[in-house]
Amino acid sequence: MKVLNIDPTECSPGVLMDPGANTFVIWGESRPEDAREFYLPILNWMDEYQKFRYWKDDQFSKGQELAVFEFKFEYLNSTSAKFILDLLIKIGNFQEDKMDIKVHWYYDEEDLDMKESGELFETMCNVTFEYLSL
């Protein structure tokens, strides 16, 4: 499966989705001018990853490999939040398919708003988060 690697910019987060290295992370500021255009390739990649894992886990795995999705936002605007929620709902679907998935939500200890955003996402997508300070 192809790696998804998007370099961060002043307005958009960095993204690295590498199933070979078992690395799944989004970091930085998320306030792209067109959030749909930015996040749609990520959401499509997640659909392909789900198919890949379903096939791989069913055909070759005796035990599944844990996948940890890490979110390390410095800032997240409301438009981006909708797409992050869509992404987290997909992760919740992975768990419903019995995939071994974890979500780590990072926040600066002084930025309680970012922690509260994670808590809100957690309740909306039915996925358990682990909260870690940067």
C-alpha cells in the first residue's frame, strides 16, 4: 500500500500515513483555505487502508498489528474539525471491524482547548483516546 506523505505548510498540517513503518500521524496547524480539498485524499487513503487491513489481517495474520493514530495539532479551525471528525469516525469503523487501533491525542499542557477538542471528538466518534501532553 502506498505511503501518504504531505509536508506541513503555514496553514495545513503535515501528514504521514505509512503502513509499512506502522506510522500514522497528523501534526501542526490545520486551517487550510479549502479543507475539503486538503482532507479528501486523506479520507480516501483511509478507505483504502481499511480494505488493505481487512484483507491482510484475514489472509495472513495470526495476530493483528496495533496501529496508533497520532494527532498533534497546534491549531485546528472549525472547518478542519469536521474533516477530523470524519477521519475519526473511519477509525471507529476500523475498531468495529475488530482492527487493533489506538488514538493518541497530543496537546500542549497550556492549551486546554485542544485537549477539550479531543474529548469532544472522543464522545462524538465512539473511539477511546489516550491524551498525551507535548
